[in-house]
Amino acid sequence: MKNLKILFIEDDAIEQMKFNRVLETINSNHHIIGAKHGEEALAILSNQTDFPDIIILDLNMPKMDGIEFLSILKSDENLKYIPIIILTTSNNGKDILECYKIGISGYVLKPLKYEDYVDRIHNLLNYWCCNELIS
């Protein structure tokens, strides 16, 4: 299985720790770059030539929410092809529709049970490891 370079955008420190713990649990060697909000993520992306394979994005964040970040990213010629997966607690139909209209690659709800969260993240990463990604 190939190792992915993942930009993980999440403002909640507990969610960040949980995501990293899942990666340890499933013995993954993916390279994670963390950002606390959309502005920080855009700054990270603007200083790179080696872009992430995928972006995992929370919707509900301070300073710049996920939908605003998506709109900016998808309007950038260099960044718009990076697959973006929403990982959120919001099952609001309006949010889901808006994200797909902007051009996300997937929308995953954070389950309440940790075991279910591990399974979802493991399946998500396995799927993207099998995909042909733009390099």
C-alpha cells in the first residue's frame, strides 16, 4: 500500500489527536500535515510545490469555514485537482449539496463510536491508496 501525503484541516485538538491515534492503530505510514483552519491550510499550500495527495477537511472551523476554503481552493489552477474529503459532524443536506457542487471527492460523517471512526478512516485511506492520484 502506498503512503499518502495528507493535509488534515481540523481546528479541534481532540479530533486531531484522535485522527493521529487512528493512524497509529491501523499502522499507517501516511505523512500528515496539520492545519487548524482554512487560512493556515492556504498558507501551507502556497509555500509548497509538492502538494498533498488528498485533503481531509472539517467544515466547522473558525476564521474560514470549510466551504469558504473549498471555494478558494477550487478556483486555484494549481490546487483545484487535489481530492478533498469532508470529515465532519454536519449531516446538513444543504452543506452536503454545496460541498459536492463546489467539487469535493467525498463526504464522511464522524461517527460517535471510536471503533466506527477507526473503520471509516481506515476504509477512506485504503480507498485513496488504490486510486491513481495526480503527482
